[in-house]
Amino acid sequence: MLGKILGSLIAVYVLGSAIWLAAGGIVREKAPTELMNVACDPSRELWRDVNEKFIADYEAQTGIKLTIKMSHGGSASQARSVIDGLEADIVTLGLWSDTSAVSKRGLIDDDWVERLPHRSLPYYSTIVFVVRKGNPKNIRAWADIVQPGVEVITPNPKTSGNGKLSFLAAWGAELRRTKSEPAALAFVKEMYKHVKVMDSGARGATTTFAQRGIGHVHLTWENEAFLEVQEAGGALEIVYPSLSIRAEPPVAVVDVNARRKGTKPAADAYMKFLYTDKAQDIVAKHHYRPSDPKAFARNRQYFPGLPNENLFPITEIAPDWDTANERFFAEGGVFDQIMSRPK
């Protein structure tokens, strides 16, 4: 009798979900699923709203209860945490190079860039200035941030995507103005003489500038600038330079982890959701620029400065992100050389 029962019905438990092998085939229970999204520092509010909408849709469509855990920090530090074993199902980091670093360790399949629309970029952004009310230092352009007496707040490019992008935005703006790499180097070197505090991530830099009251200009993500100004209640203002870098923070499923944990269907659905009209409108309301041109057009009011044509790509500075990282931010690179020289 026992043999017949075992022959017709065997309970197997895999990754916390019950799978019943019966005469009718394999039926997986609708057990709860948990995803971990390892994200860059300034995207907390964006993911809070995206997660709420996605969970409601996913549960309605599948009947599976879903929770999404978030981890936030400096982009490069977050990438290192995943490489070192943090059990991410998803990475939504600040830079292509940080996601690529996770992929190069074999955790993300090689086709990740082309797997989703717009090269796995559901949105893009840029670097802008935040200044004190009334802009007392009259900061309007990149050249103004190195004027005597101006104190700059920007995070460390060794640990922060915001930090890398601020460095490269300053370099690229001066390079386009002068067509001279020595001039770009001199400008960025001078900029770091003006940096008062160098936090490890974007949100820490926001706290230093907005809450601790240190510095005259904060170089930050466009979305972070709007949040910073909103929470300051009139004490801060956004200034758009005439030119800045096109910041491209890609998204990816950490395939090895998601397959092992049995969460890949939910993780894939999560990533695809980001390209829906519903998600693209959430992206815009948080002042990230939607990759879908139609979504950008219908949400144009959230982006009052810096038209897209005034955002220069990384290829104006280096052939690609790997080359830029190696030249500017690797051990002994340009940033290390700048910081090791006497100020």
C-alpha cells in the first residue's frame, strides 16, 4: 500500500516551494516568492513606488504572493557586494560598468545588454547642480564651480556612480569647450581642490549638503536634485548647466542566483514591467528620463532643463565604459593621481 502511495504521489520540496509529482503531472504550489533588488543609492523612492505597482500586478496575474527586498548603497560598492556573495536576484546599479563587473564574474548571462529594450536601460539621467537659495555664488556653468571660495560636494568616484558621473561630466564639459585633454585634466584637478566632503555614495552627499549645510554646490543625479530641493522646503535650488553627461544606469537579472533560488520567472517579469506605460510614467514622476520616447514626451514637464541633445555620451571621453573605468578610476588611474598630488 505504501509503495502504491509513493508511486502515485511524491512530495518534493525545492527552494522552499512544494512541488507535487502526481499522476496528473508536476504542480507547483503558489508559494510566496521573495526577490532582492540590489540598487544604487539615490533610487530608493523610485523602487518603492515601482515595487508597489509591480507586486499588485504580479499577484493579481499569478496568484503568487511576492515580496521585494531592497539593498541600497554606492553603485560600485553594491556591485562588489553581489560579487562577494550578496544574494541579489536583480541589480539596478548606477553604471553600465558596475553591472558588467557582476556579469564578468559569471553571475549574469552574457546576453544581458540586449535582453531588454533600449540596451537594458528603462531610463537614463544626468548630473546637475544644487545650490543654496538665491544662488549666492552665482553658479551657472561648470566653470563657476572652481571659482575662489566655492565649496563643492560630490561623492567618491571609487565607490559611487554619482561620483564617477560627476567626474566625467566635468571632464567632458571642459573637453568639449577646449578640445584639450590637458585642459580637462587641469579643470578636474582644480575641482577636487574645492571638494569639501567626499561621501561614499549619492545619498550621503545629499545629507552632507542639504542637512549638514556644508558646501555651496552639490553635483548630483537629476532625480536626486529634485528630491533634495523638494525636501529642503525652499532652501535649495536646481541649476542646469548647458551641458552634462548622459547617465545610463542599466538593469539586469542576476541569472545564476535567480535560477538557483527558483525566482527567475518573477525576476524576468519584474524587469519587463519597467518598460510598461505604467512603470515608465512612475519613472518620469521621479525625474528619471524614460527610455520610451513616447513616455518622455508625455512627461516632459518633469524635465525643465538640459534637453537630451545636450547630454553627451561616455564615448566622447573614452571608447567605452571599461576603458573609462580603467583610465580614470582603477588603482593608480587619473583620479588616484589627482588625489595623491599636493593640493
